Amino acid sequence: MRPSSHVPGVERMRILALLCLVLSTTAIPAQAAPIRCPAPTVSTFHTAGTWYENLEFDGNTIWLSNLTGNQIEQYRLDGTFLQKHDLRAPGAIRKGKDGVLHVNFGNDSPETRPQPSGVVRLTPKPVVWVGGDTLSSANGAEFDARGHLYVSDPFTGLYEFDRRGTLFRRIDLAYPNGVVTVGNTVFTNLVIDPQSAIVRITGNRQTRIELGAPDKNLDDLAVGPDGKLYVTAYTSGELIKVDPWTGAHCVLLNGLKNPTAARFLPGTRTMFVTHASGTVLKVRP
């Protein structure tokens, strides 16, 4: 006897839900068509005895997140110090569509998670924009083409805020860290993942870009003028160049001491890379 083609409504819904889950998360190979990483030019921009977590450019200046120093610091591009603002455990710094810098705070360990974490705007001093009870550890961030801000929280997921700072949606991910956008497509890397994964998010669809085992502890990432992703790997001490659509990748730099974030100086091919070891490098691929 052939099984009946009739499926009860509840069972049909269960099958449909499972199918949607399978279709919404896919993976691409750890290595696709080859990609080249010619040796870059590297120089030191700044050194200190503290953990630098992230960075952003503002005109002819650069802002650095001094995570363990609990402050953000502004320098001219020749290295001259300009000013600082106190801010507990700052994370990503990103410029909004209105030109105002937005800075994550409370980017620290599980032991201090009960303390506030959110986002401030520099106008010109830090003013809370996303309240300190919304996130547990605000880490990476990036604006999309609509002006929505994505903020990663390694302990609770990826958050999207609208232009008013109101929570728009939460994306359930384990250990998201760095965030970049290409139009309205979002990329986030997972700081803890056995296959060193970057997740590409388009609408509700997630695609894993796997760089392979062992876990490299991917920290943050940048989009280069060539359209490639440049990813810092905290534990393996690498700066990895990745094609965001095919997954092809190569190691641009290795032997780094705990790199945390990368950012390209607008209009140039020069990238600045922060480190937990206190060094900020200038890299020209």
C-alpha cells in the first residue's frame, strides 16, 4: 500500500518550518577559486601599553577605542594626539549618515556584563543613543545603506537599530563580532566557531563563509576598495583577505599579536589595523 498523500495540518506546518530553516542557512566551501595576497607595505602608526579594540576616520583624523584604558582617543594622521573622552570599555566607532560618530560602550567580559552596555553619539561629547540596558556587550558595528546601525553582541546576537536608535530586529547568532555592510547585505564574523566562519545575511537568509579549522577567533573585518573583506584573526595573528561572494581567501599578513580590527582610510588603499597588544599598524595591500 502506498502511503497516503494527505498530511495533517500540524505535521505539514512542521515540515514546512524545517524546510525553511534548511533553506535559510547555507554554507559555501572553505576555499573557492584562488585569490592573491601580494606582500603589503607595513608601518607602525601608534603604540601603547593598552588594548586597542576598534577605529574610525573623521576628516583627516583617526579615532581609536582604547578598551582597557576606558576612553576613545583622536589623533591626526601624522600621529599627533588631539583629544580623548572617557567611555567604559569602548568598542566599534562608526560615522552615521549625519556625520556624527557613534561609539559602542560596555564591550567587556561576562564577569562585568551586569554593567551597562549600549551606544553613544559624539555631539561633541558622548551622549547615550542606545540605552545601557539594551545590550550586554556591544562590540562591532556598521551602518547600512538605509542608515540603520547593526551592533554585534557576542553573548546575545546581532541587533539592528533604526535611525532613531530604536531596536528594529534581533538576529539570533552565536558569538558575532565584527560587522560590515555592502548595501543592505550584512557580514558578521563569529569569534568562536570551529570553522572560522563569516556569516552573510541577506534579508532572513544566512550563508556561512568558512575559512576552515582550527578556530582562528575572527575578530573584526573591513570592506576594501576592491570589494574584498579584510578580516582580523585574534588568536592566529592573521589578516585574511576574503572574497565575500565565493569564499576564496588568502593570508595577507601573519605573525601579528592579537589583531582586533581593520579599517580603510576613505578614498585610499591604506588600511589601519588595531591590536589588543597596543599597536596600530598602517597596511597598504
